[in-house]
Amino acid sequence: MSTCRDLTSPRVCRLVLGLCAAACTLLIAARSQAADEPSKLEQGRAALEASDYDLAEKSLKAAAQGKDRGAALLGMARVELATGRYAEATKTAVSAEADRGVRSDAIAVHGDALARQGKVAEAVTLLESVKSEPDARRARLLLGQLYILLGRRSDATNPLMAIISDYNQNAIKPDDVEGLTLVGRAAHLLRSAKDANSAYKEARKAGKRVETLLDWADLFLDKYDPGHAEDVVKEALELAPHNAAAHVAMAHVKLDQAFDFDAAEHEVKEALAVDPKSQGAFFVAAGLALRTTDLARADEMVDKGLAINPNDLELWSMKAAARFLSDDRAGFEKIKQLVFAKNREYTRFYQIVGEFAEWEHRYDEIVRMMRAAVALDSEDGVAYGELGLNLIRSGDDAGGVAALSRAFAIDPYNVRVFNTLNLYDKTIPQEYVTVEHPPFRIR
């Protein structure tokens, strides 16, 4: 190699040195830029979170050819789940399980994909195989959720409390958005609304994550608080405008707030355009049909969902509601027996049917259903709340207030129960006069 001492002209020497320096500068700049650019794995994960599923899949496929293969396959399985390709998600997750670094999370995705196809027992067996592994929080969360779905709520306590324990022992740090979100969901499933809300607040403070916002919205909707649910679902849709679950959540918000059927139907179409197998979208679509007494359409939507997941108890309950509204008692009882054979603790069956019975003001029948619900599960605050409200509607104020008080003791965060008790404890005694004139009571 030549050096400056080999050259005869000082001017040429200076020129060569200048060119070398420039080349070094360009090389350093190029390396710096390459270091600053996100990897294909990072690009894929960001696109998945933003619901840009085409870009996510393209980037993750590229990443799967290199050193990030396991993590990229895990991301691809999640893309397939989000877009309704459950069988493909199962296969991709199995491939990801070969990487020990992502094995537990891959098994969680695998279990989720199986459950969405109605293979719940198979999913439980798979998830139980990793429930004791320290990093298997997501698998434990899903396992607890599936235990509850199978009517084994007592079995759900250990896997869900293990997640709470990680938080209490500071294994989940204040900046761990995903971990805090899992804590919130576990607390919600354990019926601890206050702890769930606190965990979601911490998670939101730590960062923006669509999963956090949608789980938080589910908590708000469960407590009859569609206003706050709308706030977090809107934020989720800003982050991920094509997320099917977010559109289903917004459909529930629109119905709970103002029975806005058109808006809810629009959200259902948006969800199914992304995930044509969305069970939640079929559930909302069937409910919209029932509210307009289009029983054939309701059955069609339910049957489409059950063809994908024959063990979806919400859809079976919706089918029972259609039989109830058509006064098909034999059909109703047959479906009811099927549901409780799958989950003997499934009081949500009565809540779903009761919602549509309320649409037709069949309060006495709702009272009978809610009495059956609380006999099955004495800690079901929602059922006690519905029992109290419908006792009042059927004329039994004292019995209604007693049931509402029991509901409030179980769950003081149910907005509807809280407001009704305030009405009877404060407003009516101070601002109303009641006149008895049997069989009427005039307030």
C-alpha cells in the first residue's frame, strides 16, 4: 500500500489525505444511520401495534430469516390472530415455540388460537404445561380466563394471583406497560375492579399500548361506565385504526351510550373487514338484529360465529335470547341446558337473555332469571344489580333496594347500582311524596 512518503508531490499527498478523511466520515455516518434505523423485527412490532398488518407481516417475515427468527414468528402469529387466521396462527406459534426465548409467549398465542377455534380443553392442557415457568405470565392469564370459561373459577385463582404476586414483589416494574396490563386484566378477572383500574392507570402512565386501553375499556363497560370506555377506545383507535377488537369495543360503547344502531353496525363492519372471524363482532351484529326483532338475521349471525367456535357461550346465550323473544320455550330450555353443561357457573347466560327481555319490559321473567343467577353464584354483583333493578321495575321497591345493597357490597363500582341506590336513599325521601291507592302506588 502506498503512503505519503511514496508520493513526490505534497499537493497530491494532501489531496489523498483529504479523500481518505472524507471517505471515513461517510463510512461513520452510514454506520450511525444504520444503527439508528429500526430493525425489521422492531418495524414489524410497531406496525402490528399500529394495526398496519400488511407491513407488519412483511417486516416480520423478513426478520424471521435472521437471528430474530423466534421473536419474528411470534409476531407473525399475533398478526394472524388479529386478522382471523386462527389455524395459521396455531402453526406459526408452534414454530416459534422452538425458540426458548419466546417459548412461553408463543404457547400463549398457540393457546389463544386454539380457544378461538373452540378447542378450549386442548388449549388448557397446553397452557398448563408452562404455568409454573417464571416468564409465562401471559399463558397464566389466558389459563385463568379459560378456567373461568369452563366453570372452574376456583381453579383460576392460582394462575391469576401469581401475576398479582409478581407485581406485589416488584418483579413487574413501574415502566413495564405489558406486565402492568396483565396485572390489570388478572385483577378484573378476580373481580377486583379497584386494583384493575389502578394497574391500568399505572400502565397508561408508563406508555401507550392498545391492549391496555382495550382491557381498560372492558372494565369500564362491565361497570356500566360507557363514557370512560369511549375515551380509552377512541385513544386505542387513534393508535390502531384497523384493530378489530377496538371496533367491537366501540360498537358496545355506541349501544350502551345511546342505542346508536347505525354507528354500532358501522363498527361491526369495520371489525369484520379486518377479522372476518371476530366472535365479538358476530355477537354485536346478532344483538342489533334482535333489537329490531329480525330473528332470522340474529340466528344467521350467531350461526356464523358458532361455525368458527362452537363453544362460544356468549353466542349460544344470544341464540337462547332469540328463542326467548320468539316464545319458543322448548328451544330456549334446550340451549340453556347446553350452555350449563359446558359451564355450570355461567351466570352471564341470564344477563344476556335478560338484556333483551328488558327490551320488551318482561321484568318478572328477568327477576326469575336473576334469582337463578345469584343461586348459582352468590358473588355475582352484576346479577344482584339486575335483580334489584327489575324488582323495582316490577313494583317491589323494598326487595329491589335490598338486592341493590347486596350488589353494592360485592361491587361498589357498578355505576348503575350506585346511582339507583342514591336515588332511593337520598332523592326520593327528600323530593317525592308517595300515595298508596291499591293496586297503584303513585310517587
